[in-house]
Amino acid sequence: MPSDTGSSAPHHDLDPEPQSVEEQLASVTLSVSDGQPSTHQETNGVVLESVNQNTQLVMEEQLQHISVPAGEIDEVRESADRGVVWGRTASEVDMDGLSSPSSSGYAGERGSSSETSGSVIGDVVEQDEIEETRNDVIVDEVSESRTPWLPAKRHVDEDDASISWRKRKKHFFILSNSGKPIYSRYGDEHKLAGFSATLQAIISFVEDGGDCVKLLRAGKHQVVFLVKGPIYLVCISCTEEPYESLKGQLELIYDQMLVILTKSVNRCFEKNPKFDMTPLLGGTDVVFSSLIHSFSWNPATFLHAYTCLPLAYATRQAAGAILQDVADSGVLFAILMSRHKVVSLVGAQKASLHPDDMLLLANFVMSSESFRTSESFSPVCLPRYNPFAFLYAYIHYFDADTYLMLLTTNSDAFYHLKDCRIRIEAVLFKSNVLSEVQRSLIDGGMHIEDLLVDPLTRSESSSHLGQHKPPTESLERLKEPYLGVGGPAGLWHFIYRSIYLDQYVSSEFSSPINTPRQQKRLYRAYQKLFASMHDKGVGPHKTQFRRDENYVLLCWVTQDFELYAAFDPLADKASAIKACNRVCQWVKDVENEIFLLDFIAPSVSFRYTLQE
Amino acid sequence: MGCSASLPERSSNQLGRGNSENGGGQDAKNLRVKLVLLGDSGVGKSCIVLRFVRGQFDPTSKVTVGASFLSQTIALQDSTTVKFEIWDTAGQERYASLAPLYYRGAAVAVVVYDITSLESFNKAQYWVKELQKHGSSDIVLALVGNKADLHEQREVPIQDGIEYAEKNGMFFIETSAKTADNINELFEEIAKRLPRPSTN
């Protein structure tokens, strides 16, 4: 990890004195060692981590056996242009990968959620009948001639023999435990049957030894495995992201699949272990690729928190009131969002929505273009709410960005939900919520330039977002993007996560973090910081200060919040700490506007001061 | 009534959607009907609807998720109006078991296939059987061969469509959502075939 030349301080307080580079290097153990496996065997440069330590001998033996593919990973990926083919050896193993267009027998469970028993499951027999009929009549494959009707998938022409495919930095695969491909980020799943079989062989070999493979390291590549019953998920990455982050991403991909199919898909594999699942996911490539894309820009994917669109308190209250009204009439969740940010959200009685479910639901809705065309009614599953049952979602876009999702357990509720939407729309229109939402999308939320250098002047300014912005100064900054960049003390960006609220707020990107590439790099740095702060083996930590050639990163975790801040790499430590304290004060000052506050959870009321 | 497909509530509303009627009168001059489109994915169901409702055609049209709801009113020559409340369903296999949600209580079902895909014609026949088994007994069925503009790639002879429709008491038409050919004709013909509520 060449970028980690910083120091880390797993103590309650930060190091009292800024250290020299040499001193920082001397204490670098934590940040470097976060990639080191606790259980590993090294064979041919491949390191394998598994769950049970007592199977190490088995592992070693196994690695020698499978060293054909595994040992070659590094070499082959480094020199893909030499045309070495890895994984092809196994392509004969499972030859029926392409030729079994069986009907699924998949019948997703209907909204039989615990609270309401409105739905009757009495038609199971009928469903089976339907499936049988279909078995006779149709062949379920996506026919070549009609592929253009499906959303374009990236690089379908590739397979594991393509050099371009091998050079991709981050692959994701879903496969069945019989080795059948279900999804691949790049390339055509059907052409990757052999490759999938190889992945399956690695997993099942370790399983045969009563263990479970977690991670293979091969040079700069990591192969991360996740087993979910009959479904296997694999990530092959050379992005240097921590194992925990990649595993978290696999978990989200699995949950995204459940959003579309529910866990009842497992029954298809119980009936037929060779079941081909690809037809069931037909047309959903774009949902997965959009989720995978969000792994490199959306902090919600590793923070497990959601973010709100900044709005005046009264505006959000107006939206919340009408949603509450609707929720009282038998709607399980009423959610108003603009892009990936929450405007307001209400759950019926004790129902609560997990931030990951919100992320996956929003991704599902935003990536499915058809929802923008007209109002829709679609089954969706919220894996954290009930992974086995569908809920029914009424979805309507008010404008290009803002959409309403009304979730219910009642499959007959469409017309009721449509009426609810008409009422909601009238109220939102009357109270100008939609135009305020548009304004907020343009203005953004917390701009670090607005963080006051002198905290004494804070009391003079009102505690509203953006109103204490010195306009002339920010204009000058726009003219000189390479000089006075960022906020005070060289602050470039921050993310504040409230633990009680399950919400985070991140500052708007500004110079010098203003290109997608720089934003992605910062995102990855935060992700790594998050993983190291939450590393169960070493942590938990309270504060961390690391300096490398790109940034000074400062992380501060209390019982109530987590603060991640990025500074100019030359920033002074004492000033950076002061700036962090001011950020926390600022967040408290504007909490009404940046968070969705409910009445039970304590908000940002606790006072903390970070000491040097 | 849950998800049971076989018990359409025809007693409360012969043409409509059972107990979920939300206002609006039903008289002999102004009909309101629930129409559902079924068929394999990619045959152009959404394109037919968008052509009919909005006069648009988007060649990059998107995969439907669940089902979309749109409505359009047409006026007939006998000065009656028919408001179609259209359920445009997703063609993917995973939604097949949920189709009763959308066709339950429908007065009209339009089963669509793609004339360049024999497979989609087979799937259309599956939907016809399912509707005969579980749909309303007086449901108006239409069989539509879409993408008629692609006649050079035709896999389903027009005669096959006609014969199958005749055998099953369906109305048949070939359409092109791309050129708008026969789209309005389809819905006008359906409107004419609707049973009229008794006048009293």
C-alpha cells in the first residue's frame, strides 16, 4: 500500500504533537497491517483466508491441488497480453451450462408480511399449474434477436479469454452452487460458464474440508468469496480496497438480488440443483451495474446510513406530515426521495426501514427507467424487513429527480395508493416542497467554504445553510481554483454520520476535489478509513490521523457520531483538529435542515470537543 | 380476495376492476375499462401503449418493472367515450406468477407477440390459455402481432396468428408501434367489442 505513509493513533486522543515523517512511518503498523490476513497459508504467492483456523493443513494441500488456476492468477493478470488462459481448464467441467432453458418453478411469495393478512396464499396450487403449463409451451431464454430490447450491458462481447476482460480492475460474479453463472459485471454470463465452474470448484473444495473460503490473495488481486446458501458471490479486484469493504459490497449485491426475487428463489435450487437462474433476472443488469457503480461514489454503501436532501425544517415537516397521514391509512412505508437523498420518510407504527434497504430500493427504482415513464406498481422485497416476502411498491415520479414510493403488504392496494399519491402531490405542490427540492438540488448543502474561520462570528450569522456565505470571497475562489482552495485549515471535505439517526451528511465537493476521479479517490480513502476504524481485530478506535501524499485524513468516532474529514496534505494538525470541532458545531447548528429528525432519538445534542 | 385469480368480482362491476373503483360513473355513454397487456419481454407492449397514449415511440425503450399504469380516453363514432385504464405488465419470467394481480378483473386482455420471434408467439399462446383459465369469463381477448414493420425478419406467418385467434375467439391484428400502424385501430376495435352496460 504505497499510499499509506501516514500514522495512526488508536487512542482516545490524537497524538499530542505533529510527528515527523520518520516517526509517522515508525508507527505505521495499523494502516499497513489492515490488509494482513490473520489466518493464511502461502503457496505460489497465493494467500488464502478461511473461516476456521484449524483447517490450515487442508488448505495448504488444497492449494497445491488447485494451484493451476489459483497460482496463475497473478502471473496471468499481470501479463494478460501473453495470452495465458486461466480458468479455461475447467471449461469442460460443466458443459450443460448453456443448454438447459428450464422454466423456474419460481413463484415469488406474495406480500404475506406479518402485520396484515390481506393476501391469501391459497393459490399456490394454481401457481404450480401455471408453471407447469409454461414448461410445456415456452423456452425461456433471452433470444438473441431481441437482445436490443434489453438495457445495454457493458462489454457483453467479452469473456474470460478476452484481454480487455482480464484487465478490468474489479469483477463481480454471482453463480449458483452448481457453478452456473447468474451474473457477471463484465462479459456474457453464458460464455463465462467455465470460469464460474472454476470459482465454484475453489469454494466447494474448501467446503469439503468443512471450512469456508473468504479470501484469496494473488499478487495485487484479491478474490473475495461470499456464500449465501445456494448462491455464491465472488469479487476479483485489484483496487486495494479492504477485504471488509469488498465483502460488504458482495452482501449488498446479494441483497439487491433479493429485492428483485426474494429469498424464496432458494427453493428453485432445492427442486433442481442445476437450476439456471439467469432468466429470472432478465433485464436487471442495469440494476446491478448501477449498484456496483455506486460502490465508488455513494458513501451510504459502506456507512450503512442514508442521507437527506438539505431543506428548511418547515418544508421537510410539511412533506413529513402528509406522508404520516398516508401511512396511517395502511401504507407500510411512505418515502419521498430526490435522486439518492431522502426528502422525508415515514413508517407505519413500529415498522422501521434499514438504511441498506433504502439504498437498494432507491437504486432499484432509479436504475429502472420504466418507472420514469408512468406510475407503476411493482413487487419489491426489503431484505432487512422480510427477505422472504414481497411488498408492493407504488412508484411515481413528480419530476425528473423526485419520486414517491409507497410500500404496502396488500397486493390490491394500487388504487388506494394512487389516491394517496394524488393527495400527497396536492399538498407538496401547495407548500412548494417540490420547488424547494429543486432549489436544494442546485444549491447543495454544506459547503466547506462556509465554515467560519473565526467561531466568534458564528453567533451573528443565522444558523441556516448557505446564508452566511460571503459571496464575494467565494466568487474569488471560483476564479482562482488552484490558490485558496477548500475551507479553513485546509479542510477539503467531510462526512458526518449520526449513529442514532442512521444518517450521514457529507459536504459538497469543491476545489480541489472537483473531478470524478479525485472524488473517487477520496471516497476510497474514506472507505479504507472506515474499515480500519471498525476493524474488529484491532479496533475499535476513537481517533485516527493519517497523512499521505494526497490528504491528511482525520477520523473521530464517539458514541453519537463519526466524523471523517479530509485536509490538504500539508495541513497543520492542531488547526485540523480545531476545524473538526467547528464542523461538529456547524452540523449541530443546522441539524434541523440536514437531517430527518424524529422525536425519540436524541439528535446531535451531545457536546464533544476533540482535544489535541 | 388476495391473489386468487379465478374469482373475478364481476358482480359489482361488469367491466371494471371490482371493488377498487375510485369514483367515476359508469354509464352507457362513458365506459371505463381495465385493460391488461401481456406477452413475452421485448415484444413491444410498452411501445404499443406509449404510442397509443402519448403518440411517442422510443427505440431505446426500457424494460418494464412490475407493471406501469396509464390511461387514455377515446371517442367512438356513436358518441360514446371509452376510458382505457391500461396495465402494461413486465414480460419477464419472474413476474409471471404475479400476473393475476394485474389481469384480475380486467375487461380486456391484449396478448402481444413479436412477429419476428416464434418463441414470443408460443409465449402468447401460454398467456391465452392462462387467461381462459383464470380471467373473467366475458373478457375481451385480442391477439396482437407487433413489429409488423420488420416483415423481412418475420418468423410468424400472419395466417398462424389469424387461425389461432379465430380458434380461441379472439380479435387479431398486426401492429407496428414504430410506424404507428394499426395502433389506434386496435384500441378502437376493442372499444367496439366491449359489452355495453344495460341502459336503465
